[in-house]
Amino acid sequence: YEYDPYFSLSIARVDPLPHQLEAVYHYFLRLPRIRFLLADDPGAGKTIMAGLLLKELKIRGLVKRTLIVTPANLTFQWQRELKDKFRETFEIVRGEVLRANYGTNPWQEKNQVITSISWVSRIEDARESLLRSTWDLVVVDEAHKMSASSADHKTLAYELGQALSRMTDHYLLMTATPHKGDPEHFCLFLQLLDADV
């Protein structure tokens, strides 16, 4: 990567669009600690941007353990796209995986994991075992599902988002609907990235 700043493009099976290259190479990778809200239209290729970021951070030796938190209906899509386009193998951790690994913590034994935001925020065992592990990069798809309506009414998903924020350096939130017209709501959402915002 020192000789080719776009090295991950040569080993990935994607043809990125200019806005995707700009986001990854001109914004994300220039930050020493990536804490970013990627708010782009549906179909704009947020998954490709996340995949490029992951490849570049791995090549540079900055990331070994990656967690992707997404709605349950998108877990297999994420797994398939990362395998097909970036040759990255991710395991999906769900209830049966947790039960099959009773007595051990599957979150700590696997370096690349995808899980469901609703499952891991609602099921206490899953959340507690997840929060006992550490991650180099956390990516949250459909991150607006983690938003809170007010400081007094924080959802379980929002509390999970806060906990994940504290346990990783690189935190990428992705959504097509970041702002619902309520400044307080949006400010709480941004506090997942920066508690002092």
C-alpha cells in the first residue's frame, strides 16, 4: 500500500464509483481514528465502501478483528458480498452458534463476525458475551435503528451502540436516513461516534 495507495482495488472484485473512492481514500483513511457516519442514498454502494475500508485497514495492519452489526434480514447478504467482492470470510453469530459454543465465547474466537442488531441488543446472554470481546473495526449497517428518541428514552439498540463505541477505535455507522428533522434526536445519534458532540 505504500507504493500503491489504492492497493485493495487490485485485489478486490469491484469497480467502485468516484464517490466511493472519495469517501474511502479521501475521508476515512486520512483519519487516525475512523469515527464516521456514512449517510448515503440506498443503492449508493455503502457496502462496497465498507469493504474497501476493511481491505485497506487489514493491508495496513491496522485491523485484525472486525464486527459487522446489521438487521437480521441483511446478514447473509453482507456475508455473500464480502466473500464474493472482497474475498473476506465472515461468520454469522446467531442464537444457535451461541448455544453450540456453550462455555466459550464465540465472539472472542472469531476475528470476522456478522450479527443481527435486534438479536444481540435484545438477548442478554448475546449482548453480555459480545461486550466481553474487543474489536478493531465495528461497522453498523442501517445504523438509524440504534437511534434514541431522547436522553431519557434510550433503546436497547442505542445502549448497544454506545457500548460498541467504547470498545473500538474504528467505528463506521451507515444509514440512508440519518436525520428525522429533530436536532436532539440527531445529536444523540452522533453521540454514538463522539460522546462530546
